[in-house]
Amino acid sequence: MVGGGASGIGRATGEALAGQGMRVVLMGRSADTLGHAVLGLSGMAEEKPAYVVHDVADAEAAPGLIDRVEADYGSLDVLVLNAGGPPPGRVLDVTDDQWRTSFDLLLLGPLALARAVLPRMAARGFGRIVLVTSNAVRQPQPDLAISVALRAAATAAAKLAAREYADQGVTVNCVAPGPTATERRREILTRRAQRLGTTYADEQAQDVATVPAGRAGQPHEIAAAVAFLATRDAGFVNGTVLTVDGGRTETI
């Protein structure tokens, strides 16, 4: 099951996993966009549509969602925790309500899904959870304060969860994308340009100026990293952060 599956990195990840022969269930908040995305997945012609409508921020609904997915589609062996990003803003400008809402989206909701599915994976002797975060966790960006702080917390939680069932064939890892050509990035750069009185082209150039690769990544490049961590061959990769950012992160 792939969160944020209607577009961007989530949709590309669904395509990558389907390409490996997996039965993919996309997860998101809009049935219309999910239904359209499903049509692009190979091997998805089934009696039941291979998607579920769920707001990741709704932690209370997580156990019921896992029950429903396994009843409809079979055992859930791979869970990709990916969700749309929170609103941009500098750390002292973010409101309390924005912090609380984003806490549910980026930490509490994903953790509830992981808590519901991890014991089942362990009982079957195989499981993969991959949390899509951001390279901003290691290379903080001042106007993405919510993402920096709460994705850092989610990364720490993933590290702890990775210890729980590692001896039963279950891994928990993070993929941390750098600037990626998605609608979310376009929105961030557009807002930044409006705030600074520049243009989108200016902010696009500035954004990739610190990327040794000289460009933004493509969603399928992030998806390839997620797909690797979902394989059996990645069974000894656990509790780590795989950064996919064209070399942008400067720490060793």
C-alpha cells in the first residue's frame, strides 16, 4: 500500500512496485484522483479497484483501514508511508494550529498505521515499511520549518520501530528526497517567489544551485529507492535513511 498514491512520488512508487510484480493498493484522500492513477498501473485489472480512501492524519482510523485492506486484497507486506507536505513557513511564523495539524499528518498518523501493521508482518515473517521524508531533515531549509522539525521526529520514530521486529523479517527505513519535480515543489517555489518578489524561474535556479547534479530529481528516481527497500534482497538494510538528493546533503 502506497500513501499519497494519486500523484508525484507516491504515484511513481506505485508504478515501480507494480513493475516488480507486486499487487499495489494506492492510498489517498480523493477517490477521483486515485481512480485515475490506478489506470496507469500495470497488472491492476481487478474486480475491486486497487485503492483506498484514507486521510493519513486520521490516526484513529488506522487499525480499521489495515483490517479492510487485508480483507479486500490480502496480506499487507509493504507499506509506503508518504503524504503531502505541510504548509511552508519559517519556524517562528508557524501557528500552533499548523503545528498540531501537521503533527497528525507527519508523525501520529503514519505511526498509527505502522503500529497496526507491524505485528501482522512479523507474524508472517516478512514486512517492509518505508517512510518518505525529506533531505531537509539533514539539510534544514528555513522556510520549511514544519517539515524539518516533524519529519525529523518521524525519522527518529522509524529508527526506534526498526528495532522491534527486525529478527522476524521486518524492516523499517526512510527515503529522504531532495528537490523533486512535483506539484508540491512548484507550489513551494511559487510561494517563495511571491514572498521575495522574484520569479519562479529565479527560485527554481536557486533551488538547484546547491545540487551537484545540477537539477531536480524526478519522481521515478525517488520511487526506485523505495522499491529497492521493499525487496527481499534489502532484508539487511534496516533503520537507515537513504538520501536521494543529487548530492545536495553536505554531511558525511
